[in-house]
Amino acid sequence: MQLIIGNQNYSSWSMRPWVLMRQLGIRFEEQKLRFDFNAGSAFRQAVAKVSPAGQVPVLVDGSFSIWDSLAIAEYLHDKLPSAGVWPADRLHRARARSVSAEMHSGFGALRSHCPMNIEAHLSEVGARLWAEHAALRANVQRVQALWADALAHSGGPFLFGQFCAADAMFAPVCMRLKTYALPISSGPLAYVQQVSEAPGVAAWIADALAERDFLDFEEPYRQGR
């Protein structure tokens, strides 16, 4: 299988299936495309060959393509049911899918105001955004409540015991909370650290830091590094 992704420092949706597969030991080849959303760019042309949606990530298995992070997780579960993509327990599996779908379709304020930028340390930006945007504060409050409920029922260390697709879905949220130093309580902070230290996530972070690629349209809050 081949996983097509964008810049690892910025691409939160690419991060999700990459860290899931890496953490679970699912073998894949990586193709990284530098973000360039202009019409006719190399990025646009390459993605168009495998996905009508024109976005990353895309999982290519032989001649078959799957796009969208959540769809990729479901495909991996169907293809490799014993890999641990979703929890083995039926109720935990249903809840893991619920919280993953909530992440997939919600938390718009957090995503729009705090785009993922693993390399950066933007505590001053985060403090300003926190003061200005009630929707951002509400998103972070919901994240904390969701994590607390899952961890209380599973006993940790990850949301449903072992690392699964739900943790992969929230890995970019952990990166955002760190980058912007958004205020969270000790329990969620410990979970952020746990996710950050998971081998698959740590590998992604290392690759992101090694890119050293500044894209000004991804960083409207500063002129360079």
C-alpha cells in the first residue's frame, strides 16, 4: 500500500492515517507532496491521478484508491481486522467511531483558528485567540470532556486502552494544543504527552521538524521562521 500525504508540519489530515499505520505496524510506502494549491501545480496534478477529491491523504492499494482519513481507517479495519485499527470490544468500538466522527465533522473553530504547525511555538497567538473566540474555548472544553469520559471508561493509557484510530484522529488536536499553549487541565495534558510520545506520532513529529519548509499561506501569523 502507498499513502500519499502533504507537508508533515502542516497536514493534519495526512497525519491521521500515517500515525495510525505506523503505530500499528501496518506497512506502507510514503509519497509526500509539497503543498501547492495553485491550479495546475505539481501537487494538484499528482493528487488528481489517484483521487477525484484532489486532496490528501490518499491510500492506494494496488489500483484502488481511498481518500479521506476516516474512510482510510475503515478500509484498513476491513482489510486487516486484527491490526487494532478499532477496539476489539463492541461498545468501545462504537464509541471510538462516534468520537472519531465527531472530530471529523466538528471542532471548526479549533481547526480554523489554530491550524496545525508542529514546528512553531505560538503561545502569544494562542493566548490572543483564546481571549477573542468563545467558540475556540468551547471546542477545547468539549475535547477535554470527551477525552476524560473515554479514559475513565477504558482506564487508558489511550482513549480506548490501546492506541487506535480514535487516538490518531485526535493526534493533530494534541499538536495544536501544544503549539498554541491552549489552557487545559492536568488529565488532558497528560494524554497529550502520552500521544506525543507514542512511537508512530513521535516519528511523524521528527519528520515534520526535519522538513524545514516554510509555506507563508499556512502561517498568516508570521513572516518566516
